[in-house]
Amino acid sequence: MKPKKFSLTKISKYLKKPWTPITIARVDDYILNIAKFENNYHWHRHDKDELFIVLKGKIKIKTRKGNIILNKNEGVTIPKNVEHCPVAIKSSIVLMFEDSKLK
């Protein structure tokens, strides 16, 4: 299979509905998603780690042990089983790297 490049700038223009990720790429059993964050998501947890990287905007990830603020070009890994709630401080574009079987 021939490698295929992608443009985050072009893909992000297709993000119209918040909290509806688009899968950009697969890496073995993992996926790279991009999504528009606006307002609040809901509290949840996963049985696998999840990585967030902010491309544009500013978000807060609430956890029961404190909040994590992420600005443009910053990221954080939320460990498995940590309950969290992503919140857009301002409209944001975020990459999420996660197990394709994430629950």
C-alpha cells in the first residue's frame, strides 16, 4: 500500500458539528481522530489511555483530581480509567489518539 499524506488544515474545514470526530489515520490498532470542541462534553472514562493535542483554541479537561488547561500546541495523555470531562474554553480543534477499540 502506498503511504498517503493528509492535511490537518484541510480536514479541519470539514468539522461542522462539535464532538463528532473524523478519523484521519490508523496506526496498527490505534486511530488518530480530529474533532471540533465547543461547550461541554460529558463525564466518562475509557479502559485505554487517550491522548489529546490542541491544534487551535483552548480546552480544559476536568478530572476528579483537578483540571488540565491545554492551549494551542499542547497535549496530555489521560490514563485509562480516569474519569474526565472535556470542555472547550473557546471553540477548538483537537487531535485525539486512541485505541480503535476504545470504550
